[in-house]
Amino acid sequence: MSFVQIDNVTKRYQEQRVLEQVSLSVEKGELVTLLGPSGCGKSTLLRCIAGLTEMEPGGRIAVGGKDITHLAPKDRGVGMVFQSYALFPNLTVFENVSFGLKMKGWSKADYVPKVKRMIQLVDLFEQEGLYPHQLSGGQQQRVALARSLVVEPSILLLDEPLSALDAKIRKSLQMELRRIQQELSITTVFVTHDQEEAMTLSDRIFIMEKGQIVQSGDPDSIYRAPANEFVARFIGNYNVLSAEEWRRLAGPSAEVRQSVALRPEVMQILPPTADASDRIGQGWVCSGTIVEHTLKGNVIRFQVEVNGVVLHVDQLNAQRQNENDLRRGAKVRLFIPEAECVVL
């Protein structure tokens, strides 16, 4: 049996259903992410696990084989880190981290070494005497994480804990968070609306839409094989083409009834005179025109128009052809590999 088991969780506010019979399981030591747009119910589900939001009758939540559905938050063995840090402003780093253990009745002789180890784990050892206002946002979030971890919760819940940080600090803390989670082997449920963050951190991802889970799996399988159009549009930068657009692109022989999703990095821009006969059996070679291009650091994103269909095509900056060959208005050929086309 899975370490965390969530069965048929439903939540409504008046006539609006925020969660609709959500069920999922989490293995011990696993980090899973609830991913979805604002309002999809992911934070509400997290709060139901923590006991901060009451769910409708009929749902059940168990952790480590113990039914915690009706337990008070303090009795669930759950640690939670919020986006807002929620630190005590009048307490130092050390005092913030030790607060939970003191409330549990630990003696100073017992909790001091434990708190010091936790502060060192989150790389704040030299800041333990500082107050929250003396810390950066990233350091405050580390304190909040240490405060939750020091009490050794059965499960750690993270509600968009990095969303208020700037991009550089956020990426750094993603790696630190994953390192700490793996080092402690703590079962973790992470909430975010950021697809890249979910891909970076997760063992598995649960994608939510309108209060339901629409797809789950490891990051690679979800990225390569979206279950439907919503997932394809949300999880990355897929080109999502209607059946009619696909026929215009690939020809009448490529008959489909559903939409087709195509990742921008799997296509290849070729010079207009390139011999692509060896690729015909592997996919389609189409003539097109570059209508725009955007530099995205190490990647250049081209918009290529083929028979009235505009495709986003990514190419590594280091692999770009002659500048004149890829200017706006340039005629090119586009190779579309059949194996990478996902029928939704």
C-alpha cells in the first residue's frame, strides 16, 4: 500500500466544486507535484491533506496506513511550508527553527544539537542569530523549510514556496530543496503552476484541471506523451494543430480526426536546396517561410509558416545556419519526424 493514500476527495464552496472526487497515491520518500493553472484546486487539495480545509463527507486521507481524515492539523504529523514564509519576526533564525520542538516539550539539551544540524543542512549556519528582516527572501524560505523539517513530519507539504523569489534564487533553491528532500528521504507533495519547476523537482507529476487530475506520470512521459490538448498546451510549448491544420501541413494522406501535438525542438530547419530524400520515410519535408524569430538565450525560436499554418520551431543557438539563411522572410524546408507527432 502507498505511503500517502487520497481517495475521493471533494470540496465545494457554495455551488462551486473546487475538487471533484480526487484520488492519488504517493510512495514513501517520493516527491510528487500538483501542477496546474490558478484555480484548478491544487492548493485546496494540499490544505485538505494538512487538515486546514475540511473536505466533503466520503473522502479519505491516510498517511503511513493511518487514517488522518478527521484528525486536527497538529495531530497529522504533517509539515507545511507556505509561499509567505510565516516566520515569527521577533525570533531569530535559531528560535524560529526550534519553536516546534519547544512546543513539543523538548529540553534545550535535546533540541539544540538537532536545530543546529537542521540549520546547517539548509546552509544558514552563520545566520542563526539573525532576525527575519535581516535575511533575504531566499534565506527566509530556508528558515521556513528548516522549521518544518526539524520536527520530522511524516509528510512535507510545500505550497508554491518559491514563487515569490526572483528567477536566479528560485532556480538555486529548487536544487537545494531537491537535495534536502533526497538526503532526508522525506515524502513530499509540492504545489506549483510553473511547468519547468515541476519538471526539475518531481519524481511524478499530477496535472490538475478544474478540480480533477487529468494526467499523472514521471516528467519525461508527461512531456513526451500529453494525454489531451489541455496538457499539451499547459505542460510546454507544443504546437497543437487541429485535424484540418494537420492535413494542410502533412498532406491528405496524413488523415487524422483528432488534434496533433508537436514539440518545437523535434523539427529541423533545412536550407531550401537541401536534399532531404533520405528523410521522407521518417516523416514529412515541407516548404515554408520564416515569419519571425526570437532569441531565448541558448535557443532561437522560429515561427515558420507552411501552407497557412504557423509552427514554432526551436533550434540551438550554436547550431544556427548562416544568418541570411534564417532571416525573416527566408524560404526554408522543414523536416517533421512522424515518430514525434502525438495524436491527442
